[in-house]
Amino acid sequence: MNVDEACEFFESVPSIRRKIETLRDVGLSYIRPMACFYFMAGMTHTFQGYFRGIGRLKFTLIGTLIQIPVRVILTYGLISRLELKSVAVGTVLGWACMIVFDIYAYRKYGRNFNQI
């Protein structure tokens, strides 16, 4: 049973129906923007796996240490305006910062990792 079906099923029980509708509305405000950008998580994992594979764990650490503060600061700063959507925005921009760093590290060191 999906959320819309549950709303119809509990139509005669307003207290349950309101909770399900709230869950649907709040959940979708987070899931919709996040779903568009999950490919970015795949990109960060690909780079992180590559750097781990060549034994350069410092790049995975640096990338993580870049994206976590970006996510936390943006979410905290935007929570009053965007509510739950601020988590999605902060996460996406954190991933973007991590990808920029990963691309830089790969272009500079990735192909010739003996220089590191």
C-alpha cells in the first residue's frame, strides 16, 4: 500500500489520515530534490573507491572533511527558510564540493599516482 492508498483507506479516520498526509508532504519535500542528485553520490563513491584502490586514503579523508562541514553549515543556515528541503540543498552542495575536489585530485595526481 502506498501513501496515497493509505490516505484513501483511512479517509474515515481523520486523525490517522492527517498524519499520513503530513508524512507524505514532508517526505516528498525531501525525497524529490534528493532523487534528482543521487548520481552525484555515485560520482563521489567512484572517486573515493579509485583513491582507496591506489592507496591514497588522504584524498578520501580530505573530500569527506570538505563535504561534511558544507552540508552542516548550509543546512543550519537554510533551515529557517527551507525547512526540511535545507537538508537536501546542503547535501547536494556538499556532494558538489566533494566532486570538485575529487576531480582536481584525480586530474593532478590520479593518473600518475607515484608523484604523490
